[in-house]
Amino acid sequence: MNADKRRLTTKRCSDICVHLRSSAVAFVLLFVLAAPLFCQQREYKLNPQDRERAIKFSRIKYTMHFVDEIWGLAILLGVLGFGLSARTRSLAESATQRWWVQGLIFAPLLTLLTDLPTLPNEVYLQHLERVYGQSVQGWGAWSWDQAKGEFLSILFGTVFALILFGLIRWSPRRWWIWCWLASLPLIAFLVFITPVVIDPMFHKFTPLNVKHPEVVAAVQKVTRRGGLDIPVDRMFEMDASEDVTSLNAYVTGFGATKRVVVWDTTIARCTLPDLMFTFGHEQGHYVLHHIPKTMAFLAVLLFVALYVGFRGMAWLIEDYGGRWGVRGQSDWAALPVLLLLMSAFGFIGEPVTSAWSRHQEHEADIYGLEVIHGLVPNSQTVAADSFQLLGEVALADPDPPPFIEFWLYDHPSIGERVRFAQSYHPWDEGKSPEFVK
């Protein structure tokens, strides 16, 4: 009997060991198979239906961009080739002998001549934004915004034209240098007044602490972490939901008008940790002085563009001035010649400005990741989730062509930003953070 019990006990122990070995093998196999699911990095992904819509939407926008650029150049060539510029000049000259009054007549008419043919493109783009759920703005409100934008184009375009032709008449061989010098304070002035004069013409801005004190409390943790004191009165919410569904935040102005703006759509869709990262990104622009750096960068490009315009105008007027009815560089009819050259320069230079912007946005991403590290749990995942949501709402292209990224993208692609957010962890590698020590 004792022998039987021993045999039974031995058998049970053997069965238990076999079971444990089988369980161990199963566990190991399960771990090996499941590990990639837990360890792999997040990627920007859309469900099949949204992916198809995002790709189609993006491809149409890419095509529209290049069509618009080429169409803009064609309009200027048409204004010159069909003699419309010369006729408008003659109309202004028949009204007055004063050159600056002629400019007050010629410049607004030229703006309308070059802008009205682009209106069908703008209407189609708005239609496209509505079809793909990016715009909720009615056609009446959209038309009113277009009218205000056209008024600003006429106003600033006329001021620029008067300064330009005054300098051409005063210094025919050095006008491009003087024009560049005169443009620097004008650009600074426009950047300064934009948040307080121009932007409120299109959107309503409310101090962030009026409706969202909890958001202010959260972002103040971010500012303290970065050793920065951004006054509460420089944090604003923009009422974007009346026009668009997309998410955004930005830094604008400088000096007394410098501020951080968060769209109400962003506040509505994002969690507090998401908003802390978003604010950290915008704080990065603030701390890293991206606005003055960009102003300096654009000043260099403008210097080159004006020199190209000076040389190109002389050559084109010499060869084609008779055909176009343009008498010389100081002739009001020559303005479309300069605009043609500047537009062509801007189009060719797009990859340069895009690369500059992508660099700054990437720096701001790094700063945002660093400044929220330790403030929110799983900060890398928070940043990746923020980018994922941004892409989903905007129907961002999940697989943009490399050429398009190179030429057009002023931000890194959403896929790149998600991957970077997941892979950036200098703290775990014993390295020093780049911006927030």
C-alpha cells in the first residue's frame, strides 16, 4: 500500500513537472511572440478609410499648390503680355501728373488684376476643405474674410509700391539696397502689429485664464520647468472652431506683443498632458528666439531677391519692354516685371524656406519633449499621442513623397514626429538634454 502511494505520489510529481515545463515553454513562446507588440515603437497610422481619404486629400493639395504657383506666374506674364499693365499706367497718368498719386491709382488696380484670376482656385480649395471636414466656415463668412484679406493686400501693396518707386526715382542704380534697408523696419512693424491689429480682424482672442484656468495652471508648470516667466496676460485662446476643425497653437509678435496662442479646437480635443506638451513646443519657439531668427533669415533672402529683381528687371525691360509697353524701371508699368521675378525667386526658393522652418519645428519638438520630462507620466508617449491626434484630425498624409517633403513641408511629417518622440530619451542613455538641462 505504501509502495502504491509512493508510485502515485511520484507519478503526480512527474505530471506536475511535465505540466510546469509545458507551461514554461508556453510562457516563453507567448513572451517571444507578444514582445514586439509591447516593445515596438508607435507609428502614425490611420484606419484604411481615413488613410485613403488622407492620401487623396493631400495629393490634391500638393497639385493645387504647384498649379497656383504656375498660375500666379502666368497671370503676371499675361498682365504684361496683353498690355494690361501699360494701359493701367496710362489710365493713372491721365488722371494726374503726380507720380505718387498715380501710384495710389495704379497699385490697387494691379492688385485686383492679379488677385481676381486666382479667386476660382481659392473657392475650389475652400470647397475641398469643406468636403474633407477641415473647414466648417460658411460661404458668407469665408467671402468676408477674403474681402478683408484683399483690403490688406491692397493697403500694404500700395505702401510697398510707393516706397519702391520713390527709391527707384531717387537712386536708379542702388534702389534695391535702399529698398532692402527700408523693408527691415516695415517687416518688424508688421510682425509687431499682427497679433493686436491684423489677427483680431479674422478671429476672436480671449485671455487663456478667463475660460481655462486649469490649462493655465498646467502650462505654468511647464514654464517653471523651463526657467521661464511667460506672463499669464500673454497666453491667449483663439476661437478657431467657427472656421476649422484642425488643431494648432503658435507663437506670434515680438517685444510688447509677443504671445502664445492656443486654438480652442486644441483645448477641446487634447488632454492636459497633451496641452502641456503642445505648450512646451510653443514655449520652445519663444525660448529659442525663433521669431527674430526667422526675421533675420528672411531679411537675407529678401536682400538676394531684390538684387535678382534689380538685375532681372534691367534685362527683361531691355529685351521685352517695347513689346510690353514698359518704358523703364521707374515706369509704373514695370511693377509686374519685378513681381514676376520675385515670385519666381520665391517659388524656386521654397525648399530653402521649408528646410529652415522644419529645422526650427524639430528644435521646438525637442524642447517640448525635454521640458515636460518628469512633469507628466510617459512623456514620450504623450508627445507621440499628440502628434497622432494632430494627424488624424488634419488628415495628414501618412506616406508623403520625399520630393514633396523636401519642397513643401514646413514641419517634419507626422510620421517622423511620432517616431522621434518615441525614440528621444537622452536621460535613459546617460546623455545631456539639448535645451532643458
